[in-house]
Amino acid sequence: MTTARSTRLLTALAHYEQVFVVTHDNPDPDAIASGWGLRWMIGEKLAKLARLIGGGAIVRAENRHMVKLLNPPIELVDEIQIDERTATILVDCSSTASNHLLGSAGVRPIAVIDHHQVRGAQQRLAFRDVRPRVAASATIVASYLKEQDLSPPSDLATALLYGMQTETQGSETHYAALDRRMVAWLSRFADPGKLAQIDNAPLTPEYYSDLVLALQSTFAYDETAICFLPRAEGPETIAEVADLLIRCQTIHQVLCGGVVGDDLFVSVRTELGTESAADLVHRVLDGLGAGGGHERRAGGKVRLAQCTLHGEQLTDELRNRWLAVCGSDRQRGTRLVARRDIVKNL
């Protein structure tokens, strides 16, 4: 019989003294839940206390509420120290990406578990499980728990279900057969009341102020939209605006950008029947930064300290590239919300 993937992962980790499970920076629910599931499995099957670690911050209201309600054991740190006795698992992120703590530390992971589309040559690793056709990394980790005959605690099962839910929002609605099986299996253990509470997380007054500014800053070019936020609390704010804009009936492709700290982040959304969001963001950021994602949802960033373009020069270049890759002939956009409507309501 073929050895289960989860068993091969546990075998690769068995002789290490400790394990770090590392998510991408600014971890989202899928990354948090997937990492938590791996940490719990390692503790149950190998009797090792793994650490779940991420960089950056958790910004989106629903994500913060998930952490408050479910209390996942995630540590947000600026850097990590790795020695030869420590195994590292990169979850919900490619080893070729730069948005994780292992990249800045120059550490090659022992294992990678991910569901994003991957570009370029991949490193040789002891274990790799990358399935772009699966909706979420949480699906993969849930399947490991089932393979190992482990029944997850209620809060962990709820987090895994919510991670899968967030990865299938908007137009990114595909469910593979494995996703459907894991939804049914996890539902036996999860708390539907807590899922509902997360979906209805309380919002700060600043959220509505940022939303107004975002709508005022959105321009439509036929069926394509561009929004550069005057300010953004974090990368998740940019992603949330993109999620909202792609729901507009007349818009089929969206690029939303904003500066957070020393980087300019972009989020791209596309509707079914249009080009891949991951391909679009890769072409827009070529030579400026890096990005990736899924068929309908993708993102990336430009490190401003390493970029020769700044301010309006950079946003103009991104706008021109976006219109070119989307095939738009229009060079002058129209406001999504007309200026007269903005002014008369002041």
C-alpha cells in the first residue's frame, strides 16, 4: 500500500528535537488554521511541542475575531533563530515566495504544504505537498488528521472550516472532491455558532472611514477597476476592498493597491471567464516586485526601498501595466462614485 502523505511528513520530522510551523506574513485564517492543525498533529503523533509562527500582523476584523474566539496558538514575531536540531514546515506559502520569516532568515524548510499556484523551479525538500486544485491548505491538513485517525478539538475544527470558507469567497468558489469530504468530516466537530460570530465580527469606526476613501479613490476603465488607497491599516485592508469591488456588476477585473510600512501591496480579483488573477499580478509586478495566488484571487508587493520608482511614478506605472494586461484601451477612467455625488452629500 502507498504510505499516506501525513505519515511521510511525520517520518521526515521524527528525528528533529523541535519543529517550527511557519505561515506567510500577515497570516490569514487558512494559514492560521492549517498551521494549528499541523502543530496539533505533531504533538499527538510525535509528542513534540511544535511552535506556530508568523510575521507581520493580523489586521482584518474577521481574522482578529477568529483569533479572539478560537485562541489558536500562533506567535507573531519579527525574526526566528533556527539551528540544525529544528525542523521547519512552511504552510500556505511557497518556498520560492519572499513573504515569510524563513526567506529573510535564509532557511530552507524541511517541508512545504500549500495550495497556491507555484512558478519557477522548486527546491528539493524532504517533503512537499502542493495541490493548486484544492481550495485551501486547511483541506490538506484536515485530510492529514483524518488519515491519522485524529478527531480535532472543536475550536481547531471550527478554524479549519473557516479557513476553507475564506478561500472560497467571491468568484473563487471551486471545491474539489477532497474539499467536500473534509467539509462534511469537520462539520462533525466544529461549532457553527462560533462560525457565525466570526462572520459578523465587530468593525471599528476607522473601518468605515477607510471604506469611504477607498470608494472615492476607485476608477473604472470599462470593465476594469483600479483603486489606490490613500491609507491602509494593513495588507488585509487592501484585500478586503478588492473583494468588495469585484462584486460590482459592471466590473470584472480589479487591482487595489496601497502602501503599508515600507512596501506597496496589491490585491487582484477577477471574475469567472476572465484571465487568471495569479497570471495578471505576476505580469503587472514583473521587474518591480513579486506576487502570486489563485485563478480569481491574487496579491503581491513591491519593496519600496529596492524600487527605482516611487510615489505617483510607481502608481502610474502599475496603472498602465494593469490596463495593458487587461486589454483596456481607455487611458482615462471614470470615478466609480461620481464626484458630484460625493460633494453633494458632504
